[in-house]
Amino acid sequence: MTTLEQEAESLVHSSDPNHPANHICTLCAKFYTLGWVRFTKKGGSAGTGGGTSIRHEDKIYIAPSGVQKELMKPTDMFVMDFNTKEYLRKPQVLKPSACTPLFLAAFERGAGCCIHTHSQWAVLVTLLVERDFGLEACFEIEEIEQIKGIPKFRGGRENLGYYDRLQIPIIENTAHEEDLRESLEAAMEKYPNSYAILVRRHGIYVWGDNVHKAKTQCESIDYILQLAVEMKKLGLPWTKS
Amino acid sequence: MTTLEQEAESLVHSSDPNHPANHICTLCAKFYTLGWVRFTKKGGSAGTGGGTSIRHEDKIYIAPSGVQKELMKPTDMFVMDFNTKEYLRKPQVLKPSACTPLFLAAFERGAGCCIHTHSQWAVLVTLLVERDFGLEACFEIEEIEQIKGIPKFRGGRENLGYYDRLQIPIIENTAHEEDLRESLEAAMEKYPNSYAILVRRHGIYVWGDNVHKAKTQCESIDYILQLAVEMKKLGLPWTKS
Amino acid sequence: MTTLEQEAESLVHSSDPNHPANHICTLCAKFYTLGWVRFTKKGGSAGTGGGTSIRHEDKIYIAPSGVQKELMKPTDMFVMDFNTKEYLRKPQVLKPSACTPLFLAAFERGAGCCIHTHSQWAVLVTLLVERDFGLEACFEIEEIEQIKGIPKFRGGRENLGYYDRLQIPIIENTAHEEDLRESLEAAMEKYPNSYAILVRRHGIYVWGDNVHKAKTQCESIDYILQLAVEMKKLGLPWTKS
Amino acid sequence: MTTLEQEAESLVHSSDPNHPANHICTLCAKFYTLGWVRFTKKGGSAGTGGGTSIRHEDKIYIAPSGVQKELMKPTDMFVMDFNTKEYLRKPQVLKPSACTPLFLAAFERGAGCCIHTHSQWAVLVTLLVERDFGLEACFEIEEIEQIKGIPKFRGGRENLGYYDRLQIPIIENTAHEEDLRESLEAAMEKYPNSYAILVRRHGIYVWGDNVHKAKTQCESIDYILQLAVEMKKLGLPWTKS
């Protein structure tokens, strides 16, 4: 093993459970149990089934595509230099996640962790919004306590209040995951305070200032999306007006 | 460490799994698995996502806000003197739960343990009651075996019978959790035998004479609320008349 | 400890996981996880929340009421002599299950294990049958592969075929669980090949020739009841005619 | 033990978790937890409740019928010679799976692993297709991201694209599982690129070129079937036209 290879290896070996390479594995296993990430496909552009990425200082740790999420190992991780966008570590038999350009879009706006899931509640909400409010509409809900788990301003410390309306933009899906980047970035600009973007018939991207925030925001939003689907089954409206 | 600090520390260190500081951690992990507590927010008044508190003799143990419920540790606990309402122990980097005044309202009426959840069944039931019976109505159901898991009189040993009607009052949500106290106490007075109060669009508070009773009452009520939602999906009425 | 007490104790101590006292604990924990048994109430006649009993030769092992099902210990077991119906072992601080007379009714008809659950699917099916087919009707379903998991004749080795119709009788609930015995036995006589009886607004009793059969029959029936509820939500009929 | 018996035993003893005999046990336990396999029946032709089989070189490993799926042990496995179709190993007290001829039909078309489940979503989808599109129709869905988890051509490396329509044929159930073989093979010929076949009122067969692919394809398809059922509950169509 060359010195360069040894350096690359050392990036993913740590006994600290909060080291990014370990943390991603724990999160993926937890998300698998929650049914958020099911589908993995070896082979790059054809699609990946959810994923997680962490930015730690100037390094980005990315779960590969093609690995069963509940069996992910730290040595499966790709590591990228945030400044040069070059890979510092590439597991030989694995393919990088097709979500990588989308994760980068979040990191360039200050995110410390980005989570992509195929949550069924997310998919169903995008279909319900299209049917009931039209293709241009975003998902809107108000006066649900759990809304208070979502930040009010990107980068700020304040969360939404109970009487605030939560808005999550929806972008149209594309044939190839990496082609989502343009519309994802457009939505990030149009909704400068949003920490989440739904993808029609596909799933959701949620990010946060750090791993802890990304995880709890993802949980709060999934709770709200599930509640929203159940409300529709019972004929209950999402907003007051 | 000063003697005072050592005393404060000793309050939460015990090898007994039934010690309140340990018990709260076990309960929170279990509730997380059940999906009752998802959202945690660091920062006091903006809200917390469910919580648990135990009164043991003249001490009150309270889970903090801002800690992931499945990762709670005994050393995360706040401990308050029940008589003076002063904190005997405050973890430095954590914020006390915004539910604290609401837990106190239950303890002052004899409770030994109080549980607050954001159960989706609870939220949906409050919305269904409002739509079908009006803002002033409380949740009512009868002739369901599980009702027999709920006490008939506060402080008594008798439970509801199969032919009794279970009533759970509903209070309106407020922007700030601590502002619920007034209406919560009013509902406690109006329904002197209730061990649970629903909060519209928010969740539920359930308490019991001790930890065991609070947990099993919380489980029985959540079972009933879930059943009630499924009944509405199937067009089945909650009461006979 | 007297010799008699030592003998009583030895009834529930075994390192064999298939010993009835151990087996009941494993089953109860599994059923708790499945949400079949939630509610426990200390105090005899007021009700119990599901339970399990095993007959082994001339001894009957019965889970107590009032113990959290996921925390059941072998030393919590009641042991009864099947012939004399006298308790060989009674844990001092616990109450025997109110289901005991109902379990006995199954054992007297050859059962080796009897399981009682408050499965929500069971409760909902009893309500749907009453609404759609009337109070006297039993639950009927046909042409579902899982039906083949249920025996065709009590005590026989043959199971129902795919084209056979599964019938599960429904009895009316009573204020006190032990008062179910008369109608339970009447249903056992009227449906001499049934291994399960639904109790309206309450749950289900399932038994089997041995522990293994009782467990798999209970799982098959719960699968069918859940499917039946989902079919009603989607407007699909249970039978062809 | 004779030399022949020793050879038979050595077929199922390995410390490698990816050895087929171990792998089947891990998969069955996982599928039990997901609720895909519930019902087991000792006794051959009457039916089995889901199962798994792996082909490794010229040997086929088959989970027995009649064993609780979550408790399967490597020594419970049947091993068959793929060329001669003779058993190399038969556990004495167990019955071979009634799915065996159906698994063979997949292996003869290149499969490396075949999974049969009684998933409720599969059963409900077959009923919904019959009601809404007629007995001859197959299940069709399009523009759902998860479709990209399913191969486009049998034996190829390309997966379905987002704009491709997923088709899963449905065959009619028969009284005896082994009698499904003829129509299963007819469907395999009619849909030469399908890796899955639904069985009306029964469940689904999913296979893959190897264990990893069979498992992830089974997970992707179950995700899609669950989503399809939820879409029907909400009145959402499966296809655009």
C-alpha cells in the first residue's frame, strides 16, 4: 500500500461513533428500519435508493450506491475534498452515489449533512398536491405542533412557530437523478429558508446545519408527511383557509 | 467538584433499572420505537417533542429538551425539588423541558409519572372530534374492552367498566407549550377523574399514580385512539347513540 | 421454605427454553412487539389485556394479570393441576388471569395452548361483521391462500383447503371476562371444528393442539383479519357470493 | 454416521455468513420481521407460507416447510442436485417446501435465488387489478422512482428507467401450490423480462440473478406494491393514461 493509499484509508477508520464514516452507517441502518431507504442499485446513473452524506470541515463523506443500507460499512464510504471536488478515497468495487451533485448543492449553501429518502409519505404527498392544488403548488400545512421542529430561516437558530405555515417546494422528477440538480438549486433559491425539497413521484431531500439537525428535521418532516396522508384519507384539510 | 455538585451528580447515578433517572431513559427509548416521540428541539420555549417525568418522593426527574429520545442518558436528567420547585441538578449544556409546568400540574394532583407524546392517533382524533362534534366536544368512546385499562376515579383503585363511556377532554393548542398550563388545569378540574388530556393538533398528556400505571394507561389510550381513527376510516361510530 | 413451597418453585425453573414457564414469557414478549397485548391490569375481575396459557401433561401454566407482557418472568407464572383445578403455585403478589376459565374451556376440548389477544384487526372485524351482516353472523372469508394455515377439523391433521370457507364465530362481550365462558363454550359446540372465537369489541381467543400450532394459527388468523380490514377499506368483498 | 451422511451434513455447515445454508436463515428471519412470511405448515402439499431458495453452482438449497421462519437453522435445509434433481440432503423430520417445483422453474431460467412471500400488499394488488382491469390484466405502474430498482431485461445489467412501465403478470391461484408451475412457466415465457410473478389471492414470487439482487428486487417490488395500495385508498391512478 502506498502512502497515498494509507492516507485515504485513514480517512474512514475511527473508533469514534460520531466520526462521519461511522455515523453514516448508523444512520443508514436506522433509516432502513424506518422503511425510508429500500432500494439499492449498483451502477451509477440508473438511480440510487436514498442516501446520506456528511460534510466535516473540508471533507465530504458519501454513502455509495449499490450497497444494502442496513449492511453499510465505514470502508464503503467515498470521501471528497469539498474545495477541489476531487475524491480523496474511492472504494474500488463501488460506484459513487448518483445523489452526489444534489448533496453538493446543499453543502454549498451551508449544510453539514444531507439525507435523501424514498419515504412513501413523501411520494404520496407529491401526488396529492398535484391532484388537489396543481403542478406548480408546493406542500403547505399549518397549525400542527410538529411544525415547530423545522427551522424558520436557513442558517438561523429560530424554528417555525405553531401559527406559521410550513412550505416544502416540490420539483418534477427526471429520468436521471443527477439531472435534478438544476431544478433543485432553483427551488433552493426560490425558497431560501427551506431545509427540504420534495421530488414528485420520487422522495425527499432534507438537510441540516449538522448531522443532529438533519436527522431530527428529517424525522419531523416525515412525521408531518405521514400525518398529512392520513388527514387526506380522513377528509381533513391541511390548511385553515 | 464541590460537595454540592457531588450531591447533584449522585441524584442520577444508580445501578437500579427502576431508579427514576434510568427509568426515564428506558421509557423514552421505548416510546421512540413506538413513534410517539420524534421531534426534539434544543432551546426552551419553542417546543419539545414529547417527554417524560417521574416524581419520586419529594424529587421530580425530568427528561431534557433537545436530546434525541432514543439516546437519552441518566446524566441528561434535570432534577427538581417538588416543594421548592428549585432545580437540584441542571445539566449545563441542556435546556429544561418546556413541558415542566404541565408535568407539575399533574404532580400537584397526585401523579407519580407524566408522559407527553405527539402520537399521530392523538392528533387525528382531535381533528376528527372538532369536525364531527364541534370545538367544545371531548373525545368519547364506549363498549371497547380496552377501556377497562383506564381508571374510573382519580386516585382510586377501580377501573372503567366495559359499559362505561371513556371521556378524554381536548384543550386548544397555544403558540408556546408552557401557555397550555391554564387550560390544562381547567380541564383537570372540569374532568376530575380523567388521567389524560388531548391537545388539539399537538398530542396528549397522560399521567398515572406511578410509573407502571402511567405507562400502561398511556399504552391503553394510544391503542384506543388508533382504533378510533381506524373506525372512522371504515365509517364505524365511536358511541352507540 | 417448606418442601411444598420448594416443589411449587421447581415447577417454573428450567433451563429449557421450551419449558412452559419460559415459553410463555417468550411468546408474551413477541406478542407485545406485534401489538397484540398492550393492556395489563392488576386486580382480577376487571379485565386483563390478552394472555397465554400452556397445558403440559396434567399441569396448566398461566401468565398472570397485571404484569407488563414484555417483562414477564417464569416466576410470575401460575400453575394449576388440570384434574383438580387447584393451584399448585400462586405467586403471592400477583392475581390470576381473568381468562383462566376460558383457557380451561379450550383445554377441556384437547387444546395444548391458548392465546388471547386484543388485536385491533380482530376488534374491527367484529364491528364490520355486525354492520354488514348482522349480530348473528360469524366472520367468513374464502379463497385466500393463508386460509390453508388453519386446521379443517379439531384434533385432525388436515388443514382447510384454498376453496374452503374459513368461519370464525363471534360472541358478544360481557362486562366481566369470566362471564364469557358460557357463550364461548356454546360457540365451541356450535362450531366444533373452529380453533378460534372472536369476541365483539374485545379481541380473539385462538388455541391449538400444542404451542407451535397455537402460535402459527394465531399468526395466520391475525394475517387474515388484517387483510380483511384492508379489503373493506378498499371496497373488496370477503366472499365470492 | 456413514461417509454419505457425513458428506450430506457438510453441505450445510459453514462459518461463512454468505454460505447458502446460513444466508437463507438470515433472509427468512428478516422477512418474518417484515411480515412477509407468517404461516408455516408441516405436511407437504397443503401449502407453505413463503420461502426462500438459493442456487449455488450445481446445488440448490431450499428452506423446509413447517419450520417457524424466524427460528430457521442451517441444519433444517434441504439440498438438491440441480442436474439430477435428486436430494443430496433431506432433514429426516422435515418436509420439503411445496414451492420447490416453482423455484426450479426460476433456476432453469438462470435465477440464483428465488423468494416467495405472502405479502399483504401483493394479495391486495391482485384483487384491485381484477376488480378495476379484469382477470386477464397484469399489474402496471409507471413514473415511480423505485421502478428503477427492477431489471429491464432478464439476465441483462440494465434496469427499468423512470419513464418505463413496470409490468408484473398475475396468475390464478390453484388448490395445491405445486400446481402453479404450469401457469407460472407460461407467464415466465409470455413476460420474458419479468423477474416477478404475482399469484392472485396468494402472494408473489420474486427472483434474481443472485441472492443480493433477489433480495433488493423483492424489497423494491414490495415497496411499489404497498405504494400502489395506498394510492388506491387515496383515489390516485397507477398509470398516466
